[in-house]
Amino acid sequence: MNRQETDALLREYMDYLLEHSDAAHPFWNIEIIRQGIANKWNYIDGCMISAVLSLYDYTGDRKYLDFADAFVGDFVQEDGSIRTYRTDEYNLDNINPAKNLFRLYDLTGKEKYRKALDLVRSQLDTMPRTGAGNFWHKEVYPNQVWLDGLYMAQPFYMEYETRYRGMQGCLDCFRQFRNVEKLMRDDVTGLYYHGYDESRQMYWADPETGLSPNFWLRSIGWFTLGITDTAAAMDESMYYERSFLIRMLGDLAESLLPFQDPSGMFYQIVNRADDPRNYLETSGTALIAAGMLRGVRLGFLPERYREIAETAFYGITEKYLSRNEDGSPRLGGICLVAGLGGPDHRDGSLDYYFSEPIVENDAKGVGPLYLAYTELLRTS
């Protein structure tokens, strides 16, 4: 496809997804569909609604705002409570969909969204932390920091503190990134490991460093966009801290370049292109593209990264964006899920990461692709 055809198919694809989805039946949440359970407040839908709102911001087309308002509004009640959400679950993933409440409150003026923001923020008051000060990824994963969690919680934390609490927690938010750079960055490649266990007790953790064994692409993608979004939410008075995050983003972007495939995409395990089981993965590539493109637009990254990110974006669409036999659009190459620990003994090994299902149309790939797409539109 040429770029004009790609653009047309992407717009058709979003319309197709929205037409086949509502809050109870999100077409893009493959985990919910496979499990056959009722939908709940979750980060996967949150990522997709972020993309829908980003399309609204660029196009001004009311259908995107109306969909996002109806979808999120189905969960958020008039008193600000959120159906199926509990603060005492202590799960950073559940912070992610609350990022959309800022925009929905701004756009609709509905007070229930403002109340819901306060509810979600209250989770962080008692969220368990490591000794170094980072939020645990989840209560069920004690003493653990995952790169995913920096994206899920910190942009929300920074924006809430800046808007509503006189920046009280902004330094705390910043220090959690600084800790991750100190504890989870590999000195040789400049890449970041998926997880860190401060206790060194988990079977996947290196007994000396506490780190998981491999560089999982989507976790690095979450982290890339998490740095960008958090820096964007910072008040200008945080000059040193913002400069620190911008430098972190630049270092990570530069460290990724040696591992970019000629197609523009990146591999499921970033540094193991030599393994025949490895594959070019959509969601992580899209997250990196979105983070880089937003970074360029905001002046965080040099202009040369625009072309690098565009190559990544069009690498995805060339390889994985297509049509089914019935003509409906589809996006493939998406790792369904990957984590560490849990009942399935996820040990962070290469065997583990390559064993997870590869699916189509899941929002963990679709949402980031549209976040990258809207950044491309803004910078073209």
C-alpha cells in the first residue's frame, strides 16, 4: 500500500472497531473475549480510548468524543465511583484508563469524571512501595517494579499533582523514573530489563541484581511513551527534572537504534534477532514510534527521530495491516500478553516470551498504532 491507501485503511479500521464495540463488548480486548468474562475497568480499553481521544483532538470529529464519553461513562457513575474498580486491589494497570478522565472532564465538564479522578488518585496514597520508593507493580507482585507500570501510573500521577495538588507529588513521581534508570538499565546495551525484584526472591530474578533475564519489547515501548507523557505533563518550573527525563528518553531512543530491523520494526526480544523463534512485534514497535514522534513534536528529541519513527510505523502497516477475506480490516503481529511470575510460572526466559500467543486486533497493538498515527498527522 502507498501512504494514501494506508491512511484510508486506518480511518476505515477505526470506524470498523468502534461500530463493533461498546463498554460491555470491546472488539479489541482479545483477553476478555478469550476468557468469556464480563468486561471491567482495564488498561487495555484505556489504551484504546486514549487513541480514540487523540483522533478526536486531531480531527475534531464528534463521533470519537461521543464514543469515548459513552464507553468510559458506562463505568464512571455520577458519584465518581467506577464500576468494577477497587483502590485496594493495588494494581497500577488500573490507573492507566484514568488518564482519559482528564480529557473527558475538560471536554464534557461532567463532574463525575472529576470525582473519579480523585478516587483513582487515592489509590496511590496507600500503594505499596519498594524500599527505594517505587510503587509495586501490583499487590500480588510484592517488591516488584515492571517497566509497564511506569507508563500505567506515572503520567496520571504527574498530571494530577500538577493540576490539583500544587505539585506535591511531582518529585516523588520523577524519582521513580530515576530509580528505574539506576536499577533496571543495562550498561552495555542501554536497554531496560522488563522487571526488577528488590527482594531477589522471585525465581525469575537474578540473585545479584534482582533483574529479569530479557529485554521484552512492549515493556520498553510502554516505558518509552511513559517517559514522554510524564515529561509532557510536568510543569515548566521542574526544569531539572524535566531535562533529566528528556535525557533519559534520548538515551533510550539512541540505544534502540542498533536493534531496529531494516523493515523499521523491532523484535519481541529486542536484542535477539538471531533467534529463529523471534518475530517483529507490532505493539512494542508502535509504542516506540508513538513515544519518539511525540518526543520530536514536543522538542524532547532531535528532528532526525521523526524519520526513524515513521519507518517503524510504516513497517507495521506494511507487514501487519491488511484485510480479511470478507474485506474487513485487521492488524496482526501483536503479542497478546506477557508478564513475570504468577500461576503460570512466567520465568522471563526466551522460551516463555516466544510461547505467548500472537493475535490480531488487540488494543495493546491497535491503540499504540493510532497514537503513533495521530502524532504523524500532527507533524506532517
